[in-house]
Amino acid sequence: MAGAARTVAIYSLGGTIAMTTDPATGGVVPALSAHDLLATVPGLDALGIDLRVHDFCRVPGASLTLDNLAALSEAINAMLEGGEVDGVVVTQGTDTIEETAFFLDLCHAHEAPVIVTGAMRNPTMAGSDGPGNLYAAVVAAADRKLRGTGCLIVMGDEVHAARHVRKSHTTSPAAFTSPGGGPLGSIAEDRVHLVGRLPDRPAPMRPLAQGARIGLYTVSLGDDGALLGRWADACDGLVVAAFGVGHVPQQLVDTLEQLAARIPVVLASRIGNGPVLTRTYGFAGSESDLIKRGLIPAGSLSPYQARLLLHQLIAQGTGRDAIAATFTTFAN
């Protein structure tokens, strides 16, 4: 790459990208260190980028916790305070890569970009995508064009905003898409080529893992509300993954109104693509009816993103009106 030498920090969390076969079970498990991962990437040394390697943890993506993410965010922010690193790469399992990227984006307080990547095919498989994804992530983290962009995901030579990216397939190497507007750009010839606009980002939050228990309730056909009523004393906040643009069965309306009078209840869509509406439908259980009853629309956030944002807000002692105002910033 042209210009002055660049420095990128690598944090390895485990996941498919770091898995090898376990002789005891015959299945793959996280075992490779960050140094092991880097050793598998052809041409990385030729980039002339100084890599600072951190073995953060070695767990499947499904086993990452909010404690892990808060500690990772704090470690990244502390490293960037010194200004000696131009970018950061995080490798992890793709099961929770959307949530990690969104959490880190909420808490990122520096100009240097944070790039999250992983693999859909583990290193024992033909066509393993881990080395290529890691190479592209390092290129992205070192590229000056991505300064001030917060946290991004790089998979399959595409650059995706943490706000918009979704894992849309269980096994395909092309699993990661941004259905709301497409990728921000691509990686080619060791450079980032931007084609999209980065969404606005709110002021960074403190990375908190404790202080709130947030429920996620998915509405389904024939739901009579009996199970929903049991959430009343189980959480400090609730996200409802509703039908379509924010609709629920009429049988759930009274229970949701009672819950919203006690705790913040956020109305998201289980679709994962497109916004929750606010004033189009008017029947009992419609989006406008639920908002009048005290539910907070999630805008374009997925239920999983809404849960993380609500957790951070409640853990920091944010009041209901301020919570609603913050979610309004995610309307687009």
C-alpha cells in the first residue's frame, strides 16, 4: 500500500475461522490462535502493515457474552487512545457477528475503523474463506478512507455498515448482505472502493455488560398472549419482534400496554429488512395503536440490534423519553 507504514491491531475471538477438527468428536472446535490465523494468509507480509496480535478468547460465536463484548470494546478504545494504531480487526464466529459489530459501533469513540470478519467455511474445508476475509479486513482497517466510519463488517471482499448488515444464509460464503441499501464498498487490489453512504451514528456509549436484563419476544401466528404475560417480572426492558411493519395479534394488546407502563417496550419487526411504521395502520394491534399504548418503535433496527441498544440505554440509567428519542435516530 502506498504512503507511510500502517499499524493494525488484530483481536481473535475464535469462531469458525479459527476451528480445527477435534479428534474426540470429529467435529470442528475453536483452536487456532491469532498467530495461527495470520500464518494461513498468503501475501499478508507483502502489504507492509505492522500487525499487533491479541488472542482475546477462543469460543464459538454462539458462546460470546455481553461481558466479552464490553471487555473487547474497552480494550480497543484503550489501545486507540495512544494513537499508535491505524485500525483494528476482530475475528470471530459468524453466528453473532452482526451483534458484535453493532455493539462495538455503539461504543466506538475513535477515528480508527474497527473491522469485524470471520469465515463461513472452516479451515478443514475446501474453499475455506477465512484467509481471504482476514486479508481483506486488514486492508480495510489500514485504509485511510475508512477513518471515522466506526465499526464495519468485511466478508467476501465487501464492506458493510454495522447498522445494515445481516447474515442471510446459514452456510453460503456469500451469507452477509445489507438488504436496506447494499454494501458500502468493496476490496480490490489492496484498496477500499466506496460506493455507498455511511449511516449517521449517535454519540458513543460506555460499553456496559451488566445492569439490565432485556427480553426478546417473537410474535407468531396464533399467539394468544399467555406466554407474553410471564415476561412482566422477568426483565428490565423488552423488545417485541412483531409481524411486518410492527403488528401483533389483538390478544396481545392489553398485555403489551400493561408492560409498557412498567418497563420500556420496543417494537421491532421480525422481518429484518425495512422500518417499523408509525402512522399507517389503525387497527388494534397495529403499529400506530401500539405506539399510542406506549411502545417505542425501533426504526430500521433488527430485533437483535434493538435489544443491544435498549440494554446499553437502560444499563446507563436512561429514562424512557430519552430511550424513545435515541431510537428515533435509527428511523432510517
